[in-house]
Amino acid sequence: MQIPLIDESTNRLRVVLLLILSVSMVSSASILITISVSPSLVKVFWRTLYGALFMAIIGALRGDLPAFKSPQVRKNWPWLVGIGVILSLHFSTWFQSLEMTSIPASVVLVDSSPIFTAMLSTIFLGESLRRRSWIGIFVAIIGAIFLVWIDYGLDLGALNGDLLALAGAVFLSIYFIGGRRYAQGMPITVYTTIVYLAAAITSLGFCLSSGYDVLVFEPSEVLIFIALAVFPTVLGHSVNNYLLTKVPAYVVSSAVLGEPVGATILAALILNRIIEPAELIGFSIILIGVAAVLADVASHGRAPGLSLDNTDGT
């Protein structure tokens, strides 16, 4: 018998509304990153530091702080720190890519992470994929190659930006795999506080080793950093992490397919950016491939035994 996609104790309308909220909030990240004049690594540091601070405050208000001393946290804290390091690498590569290639190209490529998640899940979690999933992966890879080829013909810097965005997608997929395995059994405020703080400390190390001054107090920049922490981080990443405790991971990961659309619309409205027809073809191929993978996974129904698919709601 097929296990329901959403268990009966979960409010389906709430899940749908939270998915809409998360994808709309995450779509704002590329715009906020682009309008900031600070170095990429400095942006990452402040985004993750403020994100950790805000999630800790929310945790305190919810009474979640005692969970920091729970056996689950004490046992897995090295892994949580490692996940934070991976998150820092994801943000660092992606933020840099936004300075080198177009917003749509960067966002579409970094949101190809479900492809890498599918492959890594097969290797590390034993979640085998069917033929249609592998076909979808192949189609998306073709789209990525096409997009990289287009940017190579336009600008070598854009090509490097595309490659950084792809690296960001790989790090994001590792971040998802780590979360699926180690976030079970703890409040989401505790999990995200530890992970974001580890990412902030890692990013601070990158900044200092690169000679960047992290003491940025210009009001406009501070507002951007806070906006990055509140909208795409607390209301985006953190909401997605919460949803992973309620519905299968592929339901949440499918939401990233809406980010390139939202980011492109915001870029057109706010930054007057126009997408090139050839780039649109590449975006479409990638999105078709990723959608095929997720649709094939969804056709299985809910897979039992995934660490974030069957939690008790904590």
C-alpha cells in the first residue's frame, strides 16, 4: 500500500502555503546579493551570522534552547558543524557566481542541485533511481552544457560564473543529504542555529584569510544583510528545513524549480535585466530535466525510512 504524501496529522493547506512562502522568499536572495556592494564572502558571513542569531531568538521564544544539550545534538554536533561548512561553501561559490554571470543563469544552475542530490542519494543513501530519473538527469546536464557553451561564447567571466554556480549546486546537494540524515529528532530552530553559526564562522575564516574587512556598518549594507537573513534564510531555508520534517524531501526540493522564475521576474522589475533567447532555451532544458527527475521520484509515493520524512514533528 502506498504511503500518503502528507500524513493525516499535517495540515495540507499549511504545507502548501509554506511552500509558496519559501520559494517566494528564496527568490529574493539573488537580487539582494546583487545590489550589495560588499565582497561575496562578507555577504555570506553576515547572512549566516544574522540567520543564526534570528533562529536562536525564535528558538528562545519557543522554549527550544534546552534541546542544545540533548543527546541527539551532543552525538551529532560534529556532523552539524560539517553541514554548516558545506552551507558556507554553497553560499560562497554561488554569491561569487552572481558577480560573474547573469542572475537567471546563476540561479538556474545552482537550482540544479536536485540532480546531484539524486545521484548522491543513490551512492550514499541507497535510494536507487529508475530509468526515467536518469534520463531526466541526462537532459538537465545537456541543458547545463548548452548554457555554459552559450556563456563561453559571450564572456569567459560568465563561463567561470556558471561553473561556480554548478559548484554551489553540488554543495547544496551535500547540504540536503546531510540534513536528511542528521536533523531528525531536534527542533528546527536548534538545527538551523548550529548550522548557520558554523557557516558564519567558516565564512569569517575565509574573509580573514582573503584580507576582507567584515566590519561593515553602512546602513544600506546592514539592511541588505538583515534582509538576506530574514527573507531567503529564515523564511526560505529555515522554512524548507521545517517542511522536510513534514513531507518527503522531494516535495520540498521541487520548490526550487520556482526560484529561477521568481528571480528572473524580480531582476526584470528591479534591475531591468532582460534574459536572452538562447539563455531561455538553456534554462528550459535544465528545468525540464530536473522536473522529470522529481516527477519520477514523486510517482513512487512516499519512501519510508528517510530521516526527515518520518519525524515526530519536533
